[in-house]
Amino acid sequence: MSGLPPVFHTCASLKRDLIDLGVAAGDTVMVHAAMSRVGRLLNGPDALIGALLDAVGPTGTIMSYTDWDAAYDELLDSAGRVPPEWRDHIPAYDPAASRAIRDNGVLAEFIRTTPGARRSGNPAASVAAIGARAEWLTSDHALDYGYGEGSPLAKLVEAGGKVLMVGAPLDTMTLLHHAEHLASIPGKRIRRYEVPFATPEGVIWRMVEEFDTSEPIAEGLADDYFATIVQDFLATGRGAQGCIGLAPSVLVDAAPVCAFAVTWLQRNAGF
């Protein structure tokens, strides 16, 4: 044994990294993170949440894509409906209680359950947010086409927000689903499926319609084409790259990367 103390990243050291990358007071930041790549942390994912909140300050906001951990897709019939024998067994979507989807890592659930967090009402497109604009970002989230106009993603663009990828694969940048919605391209895949919603009056089932985000939105696109869009955007000299802890990270402005993605899609998809 060398006798050297273990190296930990702390809330304070992560805040310095975030500021060095370009996160500033008053920012609205949507964060995606692969926490295992950040390194050893004192206080785990809460250290990164604390660092983000410290970096954006009391007038700033952080948000994360949560989706929900429903896992009943295999039960849906060809019309997107749940068979009667299963309906009583599927927990209803409750923004205050339903878990964030596990596929996107642990940070979203940590943000969702942080005191003061708000969560939007569209299950699959839901986000959780903490800070000055959390209520505005998460309110009035349409149940159909939840990545479109008026959605939390649209509001992120409107607010001049940023997207931070902390070691997360570039093809997981959720904001680009908003670009898919906006892009004028033929043959967009549409998905309709039943969702149970928790209400004060009990469970209400509703068909939800949206562009299909589970696979490329149109024919001819690679499965990881979001990564190509982000790489092409960074190649123009926009965005910042550096490390948060040990995690290679990217910070981009939401409006320019979304506009770039719309143009990219209209040039490359469906033709």
C-alpha cells in the first residue's frame, strides 16, 4: 500500500469543473450523466447535484429527463392497448411518485427526489427540475406530442438554456427529440399507446400519441444518429468540452444545437 489518501471528487471540486466548462450563475441546464465515469464522489450523485445548484445559483435551474419506469410495453396489443386482464396490475403514472426510468442512469431519479424538485405530467417525456424556473419548465406539459411546442424541451430552448453531458453518450441528448418534432421531414413514425394516470378520482386510462422516440424517427437514419448530430455541431467550433471529475463532458447551448439538428434532419432524413 502506498499510504496515499484516496482521491475523491467533492461538491466543491465539481463546481469548479462546471464553471471551468462554462456553467454560469443564472443558467438553466439540462444534465445527462454517466455517474460511474465521474470518479469517486463524496456523497455520490448528490455531490454533482449540489455542484450544479451551486454553479447556477439561486436564479438558475437544473433539469433532467426522467421518463418513467413503467415497463409494460410488451403487454400492448397492435392498437397500443393493454389487455383487460393486465389493466389492474399496472401502476398509474404519478409525477410525484413514479420512478424515473432506469435506462438513463441514476442521476435523474436523484434529481427527481431532491427536496423542492418538480416533475412534469407527460409520462414518457417527463422531466424533473430544481431551481428558479422549475415550476415553469414542468407545468402544462401536453400529454400528446410531449417533445413538441410548449414542452419542457421547448421551454429550455426559449430560456436560452444549456445541455450538459457528463460522461453520457452523445446519442442520449434528449433535447434532439424536440428537433425531431420540429423538423419538416416525411415519414415520421408515430406511436399510440394507453397510459394509466393517477388522479384524485382514481386511475384514468388515456391513449397518448407522439412521434416514436424508441427508434430513429424516419427511415435511413442510424440508431445512434443523435451522436453524429452532436459531433457535427461540435466540429463547427461551438460548444465546450472538458472534464467534470474524470468524466469527459460536453456543454452546448440548447437553441443553437436544436436548430442545427433540425437542419441536419431536413438534409439527411427521409429522402
